[in-house]
Amino acid sequence: MWCFIDESWAEHHHGGRVGVIFAVAVAGTAIPVVDHELYSVRKQWYGPDHAKDATIELKGSALLSKSSFRLAAHLQSQPHRNHCVAREVLTFCGNKRQSLRLNAFAAIVFGADPKLDCLDPRRLELPFRDMLVSISACCASSRSGDRVVFVMDQRGRA
């Protein structure tokens, strides 16, 4: 089982910041299927060169940016390309959730100055810890004895 974890931050319109920590647990056998789908969506909407470039990722902050919503509201006749990509990926994940054993987890952090820095390298902050406890329980119940490989974006000290 593989578990991919990422976090995203945005300024809240009432001041302060909002952060989302998101994880998806995927069976190792499902990774090629998900990879093929992501490649196909990228190729369809951005072209073959974009799809082949492994250094480019689909980023939620770009797909669902404020400017993409402004442009979509201005166009009105057709959905914004980034929104179509996000819809296709999320629809695929929803439709294949059971057969591919995809499980999603999230935590939301907000406040005037919320921090998720690893101040003590021997501990994780509460949102991460609580989410990892849930992920652990899910993975243990679905494939007892299997190993879980965590992939965390930019959390080298975690």
C-alpha cells in the first residue's frame, strides 16, 4: 500500500490562513491504473508533450485557482479547462474507489498564524498525527500485515 500526502495553504478572505493536509492511500497494484488515467487526462487537455513530462504535476492550486474561476465566470459558455481536468480526475477516483481501493484522508488547519513546521523531529504535529492514525487503521483493516510506504511532499524532517 502506498500513501501520498501533500499540503496546501491559502490566505483566507477574513485574514489568517487555511491549510489542508490531504492523503490518498492506494494499493500498489492500482498505481499503474491511476498513472495511466492521469497521463490520459493530461494528454487530452494539455497535449502529449505535457503528458510525457514527468517534472510537471497536476497541482490543485493551479487547477482550482481564483483566476481560473474568474475566467470561467467570464466565459460562461464553456467550463474552464483546468476545471474539466479536476472534474475528470475526481470522477475517475470516485468511480474506481472500490475496485482500486482508493481511500482519501484530510485535515484542515486554520488561524492567524498556523504552523506545521516540525519543531521536534521526534514528533508530528497533531493534524498529521491524527490523520496518520486514521490511515494506519484503514490500511491495517484492509490489508493486515502489508507494509505502507508514505510519500510526503516537502516534509523531509517528518
